[in-house]
Amino acid sequence: MKIIQSFARYDEVTPYLKMRKGKKDYYYLNFYSMLLSYITLQQQYGSVTMFCNQEAYDSIIKYIPYDKVEIVENQNDFMMWSKYKLDIMKLIGEDFIHVDQDVFIFDDFYRPFIEGKCDVLVQDVISKGKNDTKQFVFENLDYLKDTKILTKTYDGQGFSCGSVGLTKEVQEYYFAGVDVLYDGMKKFGIEEIAQAAMILEETLLYLITYENDFSYHDIIPQKDVDKLGLLYAGDKIGYAHLWAKNKFKKVHIQDVRNKLLNDFSDFQDNLLKFEREVMFNKKIYEYIVKDNS
């Protein structure tokens, strides 16, 4: 099974961090979660391939010992930050599992997909009450029906794709849908669509799965996510996703850094080399490292 990750550097850093003067160095904080993510994946499944643009490679990726790195330049606007991930997945041409670079796994969570027990693997199912992107679907039912993306009565749910596995059959339907919906969103006016990037990636995958009766496996039980929230529900089973702003919070970065140093000493040189060559003269170095010494 091909395990892949992807990462493109944008000047805007992240959609989850409001850009202000002096914040661009926060981009480098991605390193800590990326290194731990790679290590946990490699320990569970062996080889991991990273797809990134050249700027990302030169500034961060080269300090992480990925088994294979492929440079693919990013052709997308920051408004559609998830499109790079979709572009990469479309290149694979075989069954794969894509894991976001802020996901850490401490068990064999991908086994049902690897053993062919489902068509789609997702992190969790977003229930109707918590799905903030569902309004787009309800507002565009005629368009979705015309394009044959969704002809059934929509149940208001969605997928969360911190980890996502797709068979070749699903990919055929999904990527055709990506092309159609992306063109449609450009006509609608992407800048007018709330959470457009999430709709194109996660909501669409749910619609394709739902419409075509593909089987799916959710790693974190929906009832636990609804009751405990994603971080605590994942912690309960040994699956962590530092989604949204969490990967830039001081407490989480320091926890990840400490875990790398204490539990994964074989990779200590990677961490220290990055801090010495990249972080040392950055203001965030004192914020993250010196304050934790």
C-alpha cells in the first residue's frame, strides 16, 4: 500500500493563522509535527513518500528523512489550499493512503483499508449537526444533480480527511467530481464560498461515497468525536491530529518536541540540525525552544 503525504509552501502560511506582521516565521513550526508524523507512519507501515514544492523542500522537507521525496510545483491559489493535496492524489494511479502532515498514529489504524474491507478510509464522519459545509450542498442541489455528483437526498453529513484512503475505483469518480465541482465553484465565485477548500476535498468525497454506495471505514468513531471533540476522541485510541490552529499552539509544539527528543532519540540529529540551521535566528526559536529548556 502506498503511503503518501503532501505539503506546499504558501506565503500566507496557513488558513488557520490570521496573518499579521512578523508571523511568516510560524511556517517553520510545521517541522515538528511533520517529523513526528513521518516517524509514526514509518514505524507502522514502512516507506512514506512526500510530495512537495521546491520551496517547501528547501526550507523544511530536506530535514526530514522521508523514504522518497517528489517535487511537484504548486499551481493553486492559497484560497484553494487543499487543491494541491488533490492534485497529488490524482497523480498516484493506484490504491493509496494520504496522511496530513500533522497526524500522528500509534496503532495500525489503516488495516481495514489495506486488507480491502472498505472502498474509502477516512479519519471521521462529520455529523449533520457539526457539518459547517452542508449549507453549500443544500444551496446547490440542482447543480449537483445536473452534474450527477449527488442525485440522492442529502443527509447533511461529511468526511474529515486527516487520513484518507481511496481505491482506484473510487478515485475515478472522485477526481472526475473534483474537476467538475472546481470549475463550477470558479463560476460561482470561489471567494464567495465559505470553506471552499474543505468543500472541494472533504464534502465532495462524502457526496461521491454516498451517491455511489461505496463502503467506508472511519478511524475515530463518530459518537466519540461528537461527545469529546476530535483531539480527545483521537487521544482515546492513540490517533492525534493537530488540526486547524492546534499545530501552532505553543503547548502542543513543545509537547511534540519533547516527545521527539524523549521517545525517538534516533531522530534527534534531524531535529537539532533543523533548529541549528533554520530556527536559531528566528524569534519563534526562543518562543518554542528556549522557553522550554
